[in-house]
Amino acid sequence: MDANSQRFWLWSRPEDWAVAEGCAIASRDAEHGGVAQVLSLASELGVAPLIAGVSRVTSAETELAMLPLLRDRVGSYARWDPRPTPEGPGGSLMGFGAFPGEVPRYATSAPGAPAAMALDADDRIVFAFADRVELFDLRDRHEPVRLELPPLFTPQAVACDAQGGRWLLDRGNRRLAVLAGTPFPERGDVVRDAGTFRPQPENADDARLELLPEALLDAALRPIALAASPQGRLAVIAWGPDGELNLIVIDGEARKSAILEGAAYAHAIAWLDEADVALRVSDLAEALVYPADAAPRQKPLGRRYPSADAAPGGFVASQDWPPHLPLVRPQDVPEAAENATFSRTLVPLSWRGFAASGMAEGHTVDTQSIDLVWHRLYVEAVIPPGCGVRVELRASDENGFSGAWWPHWFGDASALQADLQAGTPRAAWLACPSELPHHASLLGCAPLANRVGLFGALVQRAGMQLRELRGRRLQLRLTLYGNGRATPQVAAVRVWGDRFSYLRRYLPELYRDDPVFDRTASGDATRHDFLERFIGLFESVLTPMEDQVADARVLTAPTSTPADALDWLARWTGERFPSRLPTAQKRAWLANAPLLRRLRGTRGGLALALDIATDGAVSLGRIIVLEDFRLRRTLATLLGIDLERSDDPLLPGLVVSGNSFVGDTLTLGDADDDQARREFLALFGEEIDSGAERETVASVYERTAHRATILVHEGLDEDLIAMVRNLAEEIAPAHVLVKVMAAREPFMVGIAALVGVDSYLRAPVPLEVARINRSGVGRGDRITGGGALDWRLDDSSGLVAFDGAPKAHLDAVAIASPGGNLLLDGRRSEPPPDGVIARWRFTRLPDPE
């Protein structure tokens, strides 16, 4: 409500709009900071370019049967070579991309070639055969695993996400299966005693196929391909009658379906991210992209993803999002150039397309005020050149609406596809962020004259003699117009009423026209009507000024004062902000200034200041303020910490005396350390017997008095830690020495009993590959072996050309008795032509039956 007691009604949330064809609720970039979603024109692609001489239906079946290229995390590739070999009668997997030529990577002794293959998140390849599924570990942690198929299930497509999920699709039976579990790494050097207890089964989560209980689709649809998003959402495409493409998105227990227009007979699908999926259609020179959470019928998004340079087939099977397009067919790899590029990321052009126009209708409002006069209309929007927004209103005192819609125009008149009615009000751009006093814009971005920000117009009925719009209930309708390349974005619409008329409030009755003219008469506006609208120009300037004065209190409230006035407001109370303090924390600092003053110079004051400056990090346990005198206590209850680390902040100066002492004679730990024993007995003994013990006690107290330690858990932002250091220096008392240190362990049992603070629980730190000069042994990082499809990246022997298979010869001298040493000699093994043998691997095989 403003200074004249006028109210407003707001349309800004997605549920406020009933969107018709051509319009959409679109997400905005997070960097703007305003509303997350706006009303805009729908994204439309237009006509996609065709590839000459390609039949979509025929080519779709052909490309559907093609095996994809595989791409690993280091950028090497693999293809399935169908030519039989002695090791693989159905062909073999050939790795390439790291060095010239290609090398064999895997072959199966069973007959047949795979129908599909994919690479999972843990460097394992899933092969789907007609009678089995095989799991091959690129890092050689275990032997290849062969799994039998469930009854009535023959997989023809495979998809893997970034979380370890693996799915298989049976097109004929329209069923899905999950490849669950993980094989144990093999440890051939471990010999267990026969009497040692072992779990049964040894691996309770071994690799297995789990068939989903119900059919994916009805009999009228034929599932074709599937893809998994990084977070595990599954998308399946299916052909309907005449190739009509159906999209099914499975997210946990939820399942959504939509028909994708313009993508008939699409044969491959991949996720761009968690929101959109990309499709390949055999006769199109670009990939089509659709939103995954779509309406029942969905058109492609208006961004072009060219694919004319891509080889036929699907997307590259990899752990890459966005996906890669293959630039060479698998059969053409051996003839590819030495420095060939085998794939590229699917990226869009900067061109974007939108519908020419679209309509949305806002919810109806009921003011409960009969014959209310609607006053002003404000729109917060982005209106690019060549675009516009037509806002239409109609009002009624009855439940139904039968009157005409009254238009109001915002933006460029050239964008309108039809002529505006004569006298249609046109909005003006306003320099203020909002007509509401001291309020920020819902757009969250800087205003731009006539393009971005707040637009306002007086509510009118164009072409009527009396142009004011009256009625208890109001309907609102928006029509957005674009130029095909850009769209208006409407963040909010506000309509004000009841009109505060200067003419009726301050001028004699002879200037009023109520009893004189017919409100339904059309024609030129009366002189009285014109005068009221003319005086409204002054009201439009004076009312916001009155509102600013009436709400001046918000300028002195820490939570609402403008950001650039916070320092000014702080100086009112003699407060000074610590350096590097963000705006939100400045507001909280001012709101807690009285309490901060009362606690200044105490541990509680330091903790409160740090909690405010770090947005609650102290309350959450991410930062701990610890007075060093608490570290005088014994560390007997401290579990989960290495007592031998001299650089740990929980043990400053007390590492040696940090073991347990029981009674006067029994000690646990380094009992030979006289200094440690003297310090402990002096502090915790029943009485002090000598001057030496008094000196010992005094030295312990001296080392810990007037000192504080701020523990900051590892993993916090470096800027945050720097701000903590600066803040501690600024607000700590002059006689207290404060140090900031990193606590390595997120959870240590016994800390609460020892120093009076709670343990800190955080999400598990993901394991990373061990790095030289950065990783500590046993501290989470791990050494991972290999994982490359082109194994020459993992082995020094790969630096030498490989043109054939090496031949192994193993010599051994017979042993006289069981338990003796066995010497194996592989020096007679033959390397490949022009190659060397750099490594021997011996595997103990079970005794033959």
C-alpha cells in the first residue's frame, strides 16, 4: 500500500501464469540474482538443414545397429573390430588415439560380437552380447566378468551415469535391467588359513543383472536407445506409429513421458546436462535438443548444434557431458591420419531462435471492492530491440467477464504484428528499480534505458470517451512479440488501485464528469477525462516521493538499508566493519552490534563475530574457537587423532605429554620421558612437593595462558580462511595471542569431553588420484592404475610400436619338496616386432581337475 492507501496486485510466480502456445516459463542465469524464472517466448529451432541423399527411415535402422566409439577420461579411444582372431572369434576391442596405429585391448573367447557397449564411471566397459553381458576392467583389478542373462531378456543398448549406475535395454521385450554390484579386486598374493572365518558369499554385492519388474512401454511403441545423465536420470526414446518419437524420463520412482516433434526416427540420445537431452536424426545436419522435463508435446529448443561433420551412428560412449560426436567411423580408424581428431564436443552456435509471438493469461484477482478504479500498470521486464509486450486488461463487478480487452503497449512498436488501436497507451521506461519505495528490482540486473528495468503506464480504455477502467475483478493477458532471435522476459506485472484522483480530491465538482457522460460511449476523450489523466502526470511523480518519505525508516534498518549506505549507518553508532566483510554479513553485524559490544574481549565475542562474518560457520562446527588453557588436560580420551604429529593444532606444545597416565606409578605411553611425567604429575597430582614441580606447573600455565586457537576445518574456501585471520587480528584483545590453524580430521571422538567443543560432521571427501608433492600416504587419495583404452598410455612398452602379439615362454626349475622357493624365468619370451618386453605378469591358476 502506498502513501495514498492504494493497493497493488502482483503476477510474478510461474503458477501465476497460464501459458499458451508460443510462451514459456524460462529459467534465468543465476548471476542476475533476481527471480529465478521469467515469462518469455518459447525457444524454437525452425527448419533444420537436411543431409542430401539420405533416407531417414532406412538410415535410422542402419545406424541403430552401429557400435559406438569408446572414449576414456584421458582422451584415448577404442572401437570394436569384428574380424575374428584366435583370441576372439567374434572380434576384439582395439585401442587407439595415444600413438600411431592401434593395439588390441580386449577379446572374448565366446562367439559373437557385442550388440552394444559403454564405459562406466569406474573405468569398466560393459559389453552386451546376445547371450551374456561381460564386464571388463580397464585397470586390471579383476578378471573379466561374464554374467548370464535373465530369461526373456536380450540387451541391445547400454548406458552408464557418473555415479556408477549401469542400465541395459531390451528393445524387443521392452524391458530394462540394471547391472548392479562390483567385483572384488583380485589379490592373488593373499593365502588364507583354512580355519579363518570368511563371509559367505565372499562378496555380498557382486556384479549381477537385476531385471526391472515391469515392461517399459506398451506394445505400440518400440524402444530404441537410452542415455544416463551425470546424476543418474535415465532417458529412453521409442518409435511410435510412423516413427513418432516418444521420450520417457525415469528419475528414481518418478516417470515422465512426452512426444518430441520433429524428431521422428531419431536413433541416438545423450544428455547435455541434467536438464536437456540431445538427439541424432540420420538425415539432419544438426543435433536436436529438447528439455527433459517437458510438456506432453515438445518442440526442439531454439539453439543449433551442428553435426554435419560427424560420422554416421550415435554419440561417442564416454563419461563426458556434454557428449562427443564421432568424427570418424569405427571401420575407418586404421586409415585415419596420424594426428586425426576422432571426436568433438557437441556445442551450439551462438544463434538462438524463438517463437514470433506467444500468449499467457494471468490469474484473475478479486479485490472485494465494487466499482474499483484501476490506476497504474507496472511491468518489470527485459525488452530487446524489435520486441514488445502487449498487456490487456478487462474488469467486471460480476463473476463473469464479457467486456472487451483493453491493450497497453510496452516496447518497440515495430515488433507488433498488427496495428495498435488509436490511443492505446504506451508505457514509459522509469529509471528507478521499482515503484515500491526502497525496493530492489525483481530482475536483479542493472537497468538500461528503454530496454531493461521498470516500465509504467496509466490504465486506460483506448477509444472511449471516459477511459478509466472500473470493476471489482480483473483479468490480465500478455502477448509477447519477438524478432525470431530474441525474446522479451517478464519478471513481474503489478496493477494498482483504487485510483487516487487529484481531480476528485482537490478540485471543485464542476471538473467531474460522473453524472454527465455515458461510460459505454466510444469516441474522443472528454475534456474532463483528459484533465484527470493530465493531472495524473503530477501524481505519478509526487506519490513515489511521498512513499519514499513515508518509508524512510527502512533506511535506518540494517536488513533493508541500501548496500552503499551500510558504512554510513555503521558510523551512526560508532561501529566499524572488519575488512573483506560481504554485504549480507555487514547487515548481520549491524543487527548484532549491541551484543558484540557487550561481549567484546571475550571468547564468546570472538566466536559471535566469527559466526556472523562466516555466515554461521561457528554454529555449524566448521570453525572452532578454542582457548589454549583447555589443552592442559590429559588427552587420554582423544580418539581418532595421530598423537605423534607435532604440527596438529589440537596438540600445540603438548605432543610429548599427550599419552595416558594412570595413578602414581602406572603410565601408558612414553614412560621414560621424565619431562612428560613431571608435567603430568605436577598438574594432576594431589599435591606439589618441590620447587621444581612448582616451576613445571608455572611453565605449563605460561605456555597456554592468554592464547587462543581458531580451528578451521580443511575444505573451506581460502578467501574465508583469510577473512578469519584478518578478523581475529582486528577484534582479539591486545594481550591475547590468536592463531588460525587447519584441523585435518572432520570427526574426532572425545573432543567434546577434552576441550568442550563438538565434533564436526561433513560430507565424505571424494577420493582423488594421488598427486606428487600434494597427497599424503593413507589420507584418502589413492594410486589408480591405468584406465586408458589405448594401453600404451599406461605402459612404458607402449612407447615402442606394437605390430603383433608377444609370445610368452616361462621356464622353471623343479622343486624338491612342497614349500620350497620357485624361480620363474620369462627371459625367453619374444617381444613383438620392433618392440620390447618391459613387464612380466604371473598369474597362479587353479590346479586342473
